[in-house]
Amino acid sequence: MISRTQLYSNYPFIHTALAQLGEPAEQSLPEATVHLIRLYVSNINGCQFCQEMHDEALKKSAPSKLYERYKVALSNVDLSSLEAFDQAALLLANRVTSASSCELDKCFQQLLNESQQLAIIGLALQINNWNRIAIGLNL
């Protein structure tokens, strides 16, 4: 099995490249929403390592009541209890993750401006890649 050290020594740019995909989201979205998206996508991909990491980050970045609402929504796979902005963000992240059409419903297009949509797409691409690295390395 290939180790993290081997991967990173053969691809030393991987951290920087993947970090750049998430930077627009980190600059334009609420911190809790960024971690919510990362956790949601990690749940879809079944990446336990990333789920644990991003659950902890979400817990630190969201007020406790909001964190609990996020956890219930994700565990029940029912996003209807979330604010419309977070629902739209997760819907777009899901469409990127499942490689389906990225065209958002009109009501969500009003909630996410073009810059936010692009940031969410970049963030979804980032965490999908980290999930595959973690799963591939059996982390």
C-alpha cells in the first residue's frame, strides 16, 4: 500500500493545488457553511477520515444549536430543516459530487450569486479529491 509520505513526495504540489480550489469558498462563504459542505460531501463519498475531521471543524465553527441542526439534517439526509442558503450550497455540492447537472433550481439561483456558485463548485472539487486520497490510502 502506498503511504501518505510516498504520495506527497511524488506529488509535492498536491496540498497547494487542492488548497487553491477551496480558497474562494473560504473567502466568500461563512466558515460553518464551508465545513458543512466538506462534511456533506465526505458523507456522500463515505470517507470516514474526512467526516471526522470536518465534523470537528463544523462543531468549532458553528454555534451549538446550529451544529445540532446540521447534524440532524445530515444524519437524516433531509436538508429541509436548513436555511435556504445552506440547502442551495449542499444541493450544488451534491450535483458536483454525483457528476449531475450543475444547473440550480431558479429559487436557489437567487440565493447563490455566481461567485458563490463557483466557490462551492471549487470546494466540492477540493473535498472530493481529498476524500479519494484518504480512501485510496486507507486513512
